Amino acid sequence: MKIACLGGGPAGLYSAISIKLRDPAHDVTVFERNRPDDTFGWGVVFSNETFDNIAANDPASAQAIREHFAYWDDIAVHYRGQRIVSTGHGFSGIARKKLLQLLQQRARGLGIDLRFETEIASAAELAKTYDLVVACDGLNSKTRNEFAAFFNPAIETRKNKFVWLGTHQKFDDAFTFIFEETTHGWIWAHAYQFDADTATFIVECSDETWHKFGFGTMSQEENCRACEQIFAKYLGGHKLMSNAAHLRGSAWLNFPRVLCEKWSHENIVLMGDAAATAHFSVGSGTKLAMESAIFLANCLRAEPSMPAAFAKYEDARRTEVLRLQSAARNSLEWFEDVERYLHLDPVQFNYSLLTRSQRISHENLRLRDRKWLEGAEAWFQRLAGAGDNKVRRPMFAPFRLRDMGLKNRIVVSPMAQYKAVDGCPTDWHLVHYAERAKGGAGLVCIEMTCVSPDGRITLGCTGMYAPAHGTAWERIVDFVHAETDAKICCQLGHSGAKGSTQLGWEEMDAPLPSGNWPVMAASALAWSPRNQIARAMTRPDMDNVRDQFVAATEMAARCGFDMLELHCAHGYLLSSFITPLTNKRADEYGGSLENRMRYPLEIFRAVRTVWPAEKPISVRISANDWVGSGGIEPRDAVGISRLLQDAGVDICDVSAGQTSIAAKPVYGRMFQTPFSDRIRNETGMATMAVGNIFEPDHVNSILMAGRADLVCLARPHLADPYWTLHAAARLGDHGETWPPPYYAGRDQLYRLTGSGEPTTTAV
């Protein structure tokens, strides 16, 4: 085939090399608008994994690149006067200019035609004379723009400002992050060595700080001098340098996140930054490009046709790109919101930075640097009041709310069972909650228990409004207290417009086939076109429901529950007041957030007066309606939490969604944790994280990074009531309490998991 590669960067050159290696008969030409020695970056970073892929593809170029690598294992973080170092990260760097020279040399050796200072006006015209055009023409791809109607690119410009600089100061012992507080705000640097004499030095800050410094009005030279002053104590007298003469003005940029809906059109295919970008804070742009080049070359050789090759290339690489873009998004958002974390202790701040992309998990960090992580775990235990010499995972740290002490940070999340009879819990509930309390969790939260018959979601929902209910709940609470060291929480709620529906395993949120009872909510709206229109609550209705919550709270107190939670989420009655999607009121309970929160706060204040002062109260909220600007968004959730905090709520149970059938949630592991993170670190309020959390690693990373104080698991506890005890055994931790009748099973599990014989000391 006659093949053209547009762009002489790593993507274009390595595409040409990889294709030529598969079939030397291919006629391959690389077109580059600049000169061979022009380069506009400083260093390129490779992980060990990425370089292994390159070495397997072309040992010759890999060896040449390896000879010019600068290696480091450590990451150093300068923050609040401390330098914290962790090891085991395994990265290498090379000058971008040297990398291009080596790839050019390899390409020429394979007989590839390199044409520099050659501008291609139209990829469409080029495609008429070439069998294949691989468009590697970078971030501002002319090819992508020319065929925008086919590729349908989505380009999102991110918030922070950054400038790519270099220095002759040595950063050859660690990849280094430097955070400096100035009179204009925080500013930070990402620094790493890429050859014997030079290091990359990327300076980044918020848009607000950038404007306060006046960087946008400075020349590139003036910017270098200003940044030298900010970071003088780290530069050892060395200057900062710019090589961005090709850019106008100060050379500060905003990162553009690029993702195209399609990567190919006829005989043209996108590669590298032309197809997708990954933020520099995960150092993977060159990785994506070179690994994509390898995969495309394999597809072109193996598939029977070019369309088939393109389809396989795009299908496989899109998955990898999305995975990496997800990690990159997590990372760039951490830096965009870094001022949220600047109150953290240096130990926790460092952990948060290291795990920001979610590619490094808690136990993966242990493999990298066990000593550092154990020191961090000991710090966390000391902070929790567990003692000076405890080295245990964060999930096994104690936690206190008012006078309620929890033995660990695991919460059995509320999960509707739909097994009540006339609102009364049955033996099913006794067994269900007893098993989970025996299973090791620090706190067991019962399902949403309704304050009136008409406040039930379904006929199978539990209640707290009849004497028989109190008797049945007291039996369950007494068992938990007598036979386990878990605490138990009563979640109270009212179904609102989502009431009078079928059982959960029938048709969720669908009305009953017959016998529906009337429902009410903040406004006269139906949950869905199939559901009945709720009656807009009058003031007498509100008084009546408030009194029902108070009566239910008094009953819960008599039952001996350790904690109370108000359900103000998921589209139920109190949630219907909070979200503007369902609150269309024109009185003092509608309109502004303060007005919409007025009734939920009225309920809270009423129940707080009758709930024992020594026992805590939580409120569950939906922190994101998943509908965009028309509903609750995470920034609104911060405002909601501040109002709850000011009213005296002890902890916020941060859920999301289920407030509208129009919601379009973005799922993934720990997908709701960022909402908890934001609330906790912007308000200082204690939070509980929920949402697709299912591994001990998830729990420990959430807690250690300061993203929540407690972690709620729902489905894992349905599948395994003993999730906490089993997790402890797999982790080699013998500090959790087993019921004495189960000691023989415990001991066998310890042996089977290789964690040794039982001991009274945590390991």
C-alpha cells in the first residue's frame, strides 16, 4: 500500500515504523510541517508497562530510546514545608527532541520517506493519491477539522492554566510536585528529569490566580522570571526556560480534552492527539499514541480489509482511551480542585495526590512502598484515636459521632426488603439485620422505614407508626446489641410521589395494578406518566407529616436505635422539596435553595428535639439529579450540606439521583464518591460515601484520601452478610470480632487465606 502519515511527532513516526515493520513492501511517507529539529515540548514520560509494549513491537528503536532514558522510582511532594517521598513508581523520561531524532533515524533505516517543512493543505486531496492516510497531526488537527462532520469531535477546554517550561536544575531523584502558597493564591509545579542536564517544569494554577499574577500580560521571558521567583528555593539558582516561540503571548494554555465519536472515514484514520487527548498529569499522551500505532499496524496486517482493520482498531483502542481518559479526568479534576484539599495533613494530602486518578489503589500503593503506606495507616489510626502503634487498614479505624462509637468505618447501607406485613418487620428482618450485624460492619442501617401507612413506598415497606412496629423493631435492636458489637441506625422517610407502587422485584416505581392510595409531594406532579399526580402539600399536610416524623422518632428512641437518619434523597417526599425538578411551589417553600430546604430542615429540627442529645442524626441527600443545570448539581449539594451542618446534622449520607426519570447518571466504580469528597472537603462536614463500592481497596482509598468518614456498601452485603469479616481475613487482619460460636469457621478461614492462626493483635 501507499501510505501517508500526517505529522512527524511520536504518533506519526511510530505509526510509520510499525506499519513498515509489518510489511516492508509498503510505501510509507511522513509529512511534517516543521523542520526535523523543531520541538515544542520538553520531556516525555513512559511507565515501565508502556515501554515493555514498545520493546516488544520494535526492539531496535526501544534499545535506542532506553540508552537515553532518565529513570526514577520516587515521587516527592513539597507541601506546607514538608517533603514527602514515596517509592516504587517506576517511570522513565526522555527529551522529546531526542525521542523524535531516534524515531526519525529508525524510520529512515526502514526506508520511510520523511518530508519535513511540507504543509498538507487538505487530507481529502492527499487521500486521493494514497491508499491510506494516518492523520497524526496533533491537538489542533486540520484533518479532524476538515472532516468534523464525520469524526464529530467533542472538545472540552478545562479550567486550569499551565505553562510548559524547562530548567537545568536537577530533579533526577524523583518526579516532583511542588505546591506553593502565594499572596495571589496557590500555584504548583510538576517537575521531572528527562536527560542529564534538563528537567521539565510545568507550572499550573487556577484561572483566578493566573489573572491575579497578571501572567497573561507578560512576555514568555517575563513569565519565566516571575515563576523563578515563586519557586526560587527549589531551583537552586537555575533559570526557567521556554521553547514555545511558536505560540503567541505568554504561552500559558488551558488543556483541551478531545474525544471523537468516530476515528475513521473512508481511507483516513485518526491517531494520537488528533483522536483523543489525556491530561499531562497522567503523562500518557505519548503512551496512547505509540500503543495505538502498534495496534493499528497489527490490524492492518491481520484484517481482510481496511474497513475491518479500522473497526477493530477503533473498537479496541477506544476502550483503552476511555479508560485512560477517565483516569486522566480524575487527575486533572483533582488539580483543578486542589484548593479543596489544601487543609489536609501532609500525609493525607500526599495520599490523595498519589491515588487521584484511581489507577493506584491502596494495596497497589503497598506493593510500591509498604513502609510509607504503613506509616500513613498508623497516622490515620492515631487520628482516629486507636492508639500510637496501630498499623491497620483505614476501614478498621474507629469513628465517633456524638456519644456513638463505631468499631470500624463500614456501614451496611439501607436496602429495602419489601417483606413487611402491614408495616411490621417480620422474622425476615430479624435474620437479615442480625446476620449483617454479626458480619463485622460497624454500623447497620435499616431500610427506609415509613412514618405513616400512606407514606410507604410499597405494601411491603416497614413502618414506625403502630405499637406492633415498635415491639418488632425493639426485638431486632436488642439482638444486635446483645450479640454483636455493631451499632444500628433507623432511617425514617416518607415516599411522597413515589408511593403506592409495586414491590422492588416486581416493577420498580410502577403503580399497583389495583388498590392504589393517594400520594402527596411538594408539588402536584407525577413521578412518571404512569404514576398518579401527587397532591401538593398544604400547610396542614406539612404539620401532620412533621408530627408523624416526630412520633416515629420517639418510637425509634424507645426501641434503642443508636442513630437516626432522615431520608431526603431519591425523589421521596423530603427530596421532592429539595430539588427544583419537583418543587414548583410559589410560597416560602419553593424557589431558592434556602426556601426549598425550609421544610426538610423543619422536620430535622422537630425530630432533633425528641431524639436523645447524645445520639447522632444523619441526613441522606441526592447530590446530583443527573439532569444538568435544571436540577441539583454537586455545587448545589455543597449548599444543601452547609444548611444541614448549620442546623446541627452530624453527618451527611451522600447519595445521588433517583429524583427524575429524565436522569442520565454516569456509572462506574465509586461513581458517587466525588460528591462526598466535595462536600466533606469544602464544608468540613463528616460524610458517608455510597455507590458501587465493593472492594476493601475502594473503602481504604476513600477513607485514607479523606473523601469520606464512613463508607456504605449495599449490594456486597446482600451477597455476603459477612463481607467485613471476610475482607479482614483476606487482608490478614485479625482485629475484628467474630461471634464465639463461629470461631472454628474463623480459624479455618484464616488458614485458607494464608493469614495464619488467630491472634489478638492486628497485623
